[in-house]
Amino acid sequence: MIGNDWDLALKDEFEKDYFLKIRDFVAEEYRTKTIYPPYDEIFNAFKFTPLSSVKVVILGQDPYHEEGQAHGLAFSTPQGRPIPRSLRNIFKEIS
């Protein structure tokens, strides 16, 4: 499902009833509504960071709601897209 060592770690969870219900609900929402990020980018944070490289996990949401902004990573936008005001403010505070 994810494509790296997270799959083995989460295998049992992916097979449980609660997860199957959530998966079906999310799939139906994607079929009937406009949802961001794209369906195949939901687990991007896990795809880009193998479990073997993780020291801590902070759960959040991908706050962007315009087409082409959200890509499954919180407070991030795809390269080449205009940076949203909230992300500009984060960069400003960092500097």
C-alpha cells in the first residue's frame, strides 16, 4: 500500500475492520467529491520516509485546499506551485 517498510509494520492494521471501513469511506468520498491531495498522494509522508529512518511521528493535516497545492505533506506544496501565505509565514518565522 505504501511501498516500503511501513507496509510490514502496518500490515495488521490495514486488515482490521475499522481500517477497511475508513478505506472504503475515503474511496467513496474521492469518487463523489473533490478531495485534496490526490488519492495516490495520501500517504506521501510515509512513502518518502521509510519507518527505519523515523525517530518520531507528528500527525497533522495537509492544510491546503486549492487544486495543485496539497500533495500529502503538511505545510508543503509541490515544486513550482506558488507558496501559500501560511507557508510563507512559516518560512518568515524560521528565518
